[in-house]
Amino acid sequence: MPALLEIRGLSAGLQGRRSVTQVVSNVDLDVHAGEILGIVGESGCGKSTLATAIMRLLVPPQVLQSGSMTLRPGDGKAYDLLDLPENELRQLRWRHLSYIPQGSMNSLNPVLRVGRQMTDTLIQHGLSQDEAQERSIAALELVNLEPRLTDSYPHELSGGMRQRVIIASAVSMRPALIVADELTTALDVVTQRQILQELAGIRDELGATILIITHDMGVVAQIADRVAVMYAGKIAELGRVNGLFEAPLHPYSQGLIGSIPRGGGQRVQGLPGEAPSPWNYPNGCRFHPRCPHVFAPCSEQAPALLSPGNGRWTACHLYDPEVASNE
Amino acid sequence: MNDLLVVEGLQQIFGGRDRTHAVDGVSFRIPAEPTIISLVGESGSGKSTIARIILGLLHPTAGRVLYEGTDIFTRDRKWNRKFRGEVQAVFQDPYSVYNPVYKADRVLKLVIRKFGLAKTKAEAEMLMDEALRAVDLRPEEVLGRHPHQLSGGQRQRLMLARVYLMRPRLIIADEPVSMIDAGMRASFLNILLDFRETHGISTLFITHDLSTAMYLGGEIIVLYQGRIMERGQTRGVMDDPQHPYAQLLISSIPTPDPRRRWEEDLSAGPLAEAGAGISSGRDRCLFAERCPAVMEKCWGARPHLQAVDVDDAAETSRHVACYLYS
């Protein structure tokens, strides 16, 4: 079965006066129908740029450089996201593809009642007032909010409730794909747990596919089926959560998972060095200056994302039989 | 041995008409021997307010803070200077503490000058070198650079280098790692552990992130809406929390291990959010409306912290404010 979202060779960057600084480089990724896929990485790794590019919401100086993205939302059609004109894209967004940007719980209009803000979106997509009302209430129930909340103003709600309103709004058209960027970052742990569990419930109930962008390995471990680890604009490793957390392949994923503080009095070491910014991505493998296993080809040749089997993918010369045999 | 710091019946009420009890009768002590104590709670639990009061930045409505037996708000100039040197703060935002027009290492130079730590320029440079190495920074990485040229992790460690120069007895660290990257967090926490072990510096570590508190070990104080719900040794509380709130909080940590996922689905439960029903006064258990084990009594009067025996006999310091244990 073809993937719900197929990303190939996607590159995006920042337009400077003379040249484009690449932020996301040559990303290949398949998002399968019904899965929760986590994209993790430290700040500046390009994960949010990738999410924005998927939504085609990059704004100057951000530019899309190359690649293709095909969405098959299950209506029998395949949409080439990079080729769609803006008006068709607008209809596609929310209906098939919705987006919960970072910090969006603070994006509700303070002078409009919550219900009105939800129905406005739906009416834009051709629903009648009554249908829009019905859909909004149904969506609020999905996130365990009472229908009477539609009469509230955003300031009357707690942060967790506002985030739930945003989620309800994003799922009210029953989209095939939901892209959520740092959904629970500003919330308390108990609220975070509830919202993530609600999100998993929405996946089960609506059969939606969810792409979660986060810096928090814990969030990914708790609710994702698969995880893509990003480093310096590229996917370093991709695989099912259990396998990846248990035995990470890429030295960066190893460092990232190894540096998680745990209890029991055992000390862990942080990752030495700093992640590079897009203005000074190193040549070859972008992780090589920090890598404990660095060898000759790493500084010259960028490793390709290859699969050593088991649905695992990693971009590291250590796992490339051709490079290894040349050594 | 006398305690280093004693917090007694601290209360902080903000605002006029809708009075907010940010801190409501909090007492604890930091012993003289080097320790790390974590103050954990969700937003609105009062943890940062407590930090601000201890630092002398805020006058409490009631209660007092004693440093080596002296009330920090009734002090003379000389004592004040000593206190400022011995109790150092590290704040959450590693961006806003620096003046962007000066070079970042000015925070070190100022301390050396103001507190007369070095007699000559060469001595000052040696001191700076040593301080930077103590926090895993290479001097060439940071010296002569402006704050925007450093990463969040570097800036936060530079603040620790400043603290190191002062050789304080106590660090008040308010969410120091919440804005730095995962890979860097462990190194920052390791420095605090080193400070305690090698230099005898204690830390009051304020956080909403229980996994960092767990890593640091020591003791833990769990706050909820301005009150202490439970306190004890960190490992004991994490493994076997007694207060229903501590149980809820600790079970909600997103453990970075896919084989240990959350068991119970909380999403359909009663709307369990702090402040959901602040109405029925404060002379009661503030967790009552969210508590799965709530009893008649919980609504009647405030439960006070009292010592509770736990399974682990080695742990003698556990205190819980809950009627289940009285």
C-alpha cells in the first residue's frame, strides 16, 4: 500500500541576499496511514521547518528548494502538495491535512467566543452554520471538553483547555493527517499525559495519521509508533520506537538516548559539543565532528539513509557495507 | 549542626480582589552539610515564588527565611553582602540574563572585580580559566564572544562558571535546564553534582521536570497550589509516592522508554487540572476535587504535613499532607 504521505528529496532553506542557506536537506520519509510518527531532534535541527514545508506554509525568507510530496488521504486521489495552486491547497488544508503549530494555544482570538472561532473555519470549508456547530461540539467531545465551552472566551480557559480547543478545531473536519508541532511543551505533566492520550484516542477513533514534532524523547517513547531522529537538517535514523530506543544505530541517536537523565544514581554523559547551525553544516556527515566513531569517509562523503533491515533506516557509514568494505 | 537555611511558615498572597495564595504555609530546611533539594510542582505551584523570596527579591506576606539563623530581611549591609556572595542564583532563561552589548565573559570579570577575587590581571585570567574548565567549557569557546554567539547550553554553563568563582554555599537554580537542549542537560546536572561532591556547594533545584529531579537524587519537596504535599528522599518518593497528588504526578512523567508506557488512560477521567474548581475556600485539602481517594474529611480542614512510615525502613524523612495517613 502506498504511503499516506510520501516525501522525497525535500530541501528547504532560508533565502539570503546571494544564496539560499539550506536548513532541511534531502529528506525522504513515508508516513503510513494510521500511524503516529514522531520527529525528534534538538532545537535548530530543522524539524519545525520540515513540518511547515509539509503544510506548504513556509514564509519568506524560508524557501522550498526541491523535492516532492504526495498526499493520498484515502479519497482515491493523490495530491502533489508542491504542485497544487494556493486555492486548492486551502481546501486541502483542514479537510485532509491539518496543522497544530507550536504555541498555537495562544493563537485563539481573545475577543471571539471559542465556538465561533471553530465554526468560522468549518464554514470556510463549505459547511452550513448548523453542520459547523454540530461538528464543533462533536470535536470538543473527542478531547473531553463540554459543549458549553463554545460560549467561553479564550481567557476563561486554562492552557490545557485552550490546547484542547485547538486540537478539536484541527480534527473537526476529520482530516487524514494531523501535523502537531510541540503540542504539549508548555503544559504540565499531568495535562500533557491527558492530551497525548486523547490524541492517541483520536487516532483510534478517526483512523487519523499523526505526525508529532517534539524535542522530548519521553513524549515520543510514550505515544509514537515510529520515530525519525533529525540532526542538522537530515534524518539520522528512522524506525519503530521499541527497537530504536532499545538499540539505537546512529551514533547521534545513541548519544541522545544515552544522555537522558535517569534515576538510580547513575551518571550519564551529555553529548559533547554543539549542534551546528545551518550556516556552518560540516561537510560529509554533519555529525562527524561530534561523533565518537568517526572514520575516514565521514568528513568527505555524506552518508545515505539506508536500511539494514527490520524497517530500520539510518544515515551512517558504519552501516553502509560498501563504505565499510573499502576501509 | 545548625541548618544552613530555614524556611518557616512562608506565605505569599498576591493581588487585591481575587487574592492568589501563591505560597501557603511552606516550611522546610536545608541542612549545613552539602545537599541537593528539588522543589517540584506544576505551574502555579508556587515554586518560583519561593525561590524569589529566598533570594530576597520578594517580601513574603508572612513567615520568614533564616540563613545561618539570621532572618534575611532584617540584616545589615555587611551581612547582606556576605549573603549575596554565599547564595547564588541561576535562572531559567540563559538568554535574558546577559547584556547583549557586552561580551559574555563580562559576567566573570565583574564578579572578580566586585568581590576582589584577584590581585593581578594574570591571576584573574587564571581564575577564569579554572572556572570555565570546572563547567566543561573550553576558554577559547567563550572568551571574547558576545552572548548571541553562544548556545543556550554554553550561556547557562557560563552562569555556573560565575557561580563557581563565588564558591557559594547554596545555589538557587530556578528551572535552569528547561531551555537547554536534551544533549546538554545531563552535563549541566553533572556540574551541580560535582559542585556538591567536590566543593561542598548545596543546590535548591526548582523544576517542573521530575526526571531531572530524579537524576539529581537528594531530597524532594512536592508542591501543589502553594502547599507541600509530600517530601522525602527523592528516590523513595519517586519509587513509592504516598500522596495521591504525588502519585498522579509521578505516574504522568513521560518515561523515555517505550516498554514502560502509561498504563491507565487518564484522558476520559474527571477534568483533572489545577485550578479547575477554586471556589470552596482554602481550609481543606486543595487536591480534593481531583483526588481519586477523596473523603468527607478532606473538604473540612487543611491536612498538615506529618511523618509517615514507608516500606523502605532506611527512609525516615517521609512527610505527607494527606488524611489517608492520619
